Amino acid sequence: MDNKEIFNVFFREKPAMMLVNLKNAKANTYASSLAKQIDCTYSHVVKILQEMEKEGLINFDKQGRLKLLTLTKKGQDIADHIDNIRLML
């Protein structure tokens, strides 16, 4: 995926808020709970999360039948910047 495509992924509301919600999560976060938090369908969330995983921004940590979502260092940095921009607006 080239830079323009990944840029377009993050400067849409839902993907940006997914990263911010993961950054600010107080408890374990799963795709289903993230979908509820951002008012999005589960399948759409999973599709975006798979793109984020390919870019090295999140990890899926399998725990039994569930996959726990965690931000990588790169994902954390990007989420921090998005959250800062959101707060400035």
C-alpha cells in the first residue's frame, strides 16, 4: 500500500477514532467492542483493523476465541498525533 492510500485510511473519521479509542482504552479491547464504541459494523471494523495490522500499527493477540487489540509503538505515535489534532479542533 502506498503512502497516499494509507493516508486516506487514517483521515476518515472511523479509522482515526478507532486508533484514538485504542489509545485511550482502560480495559482490553476487542473488535466487537471497538465497533460499538465508534458506531460501526463489526465487518467494517475488522477490514480496517486488517489494513492497520499490515501497516504495523496494531497487533491481534489471540486469547482463546477472542483477539485482543493492541497498538504498536508506531500505532501509538499516530494515535497520539490524531488525538492531539482532534483536541485542537
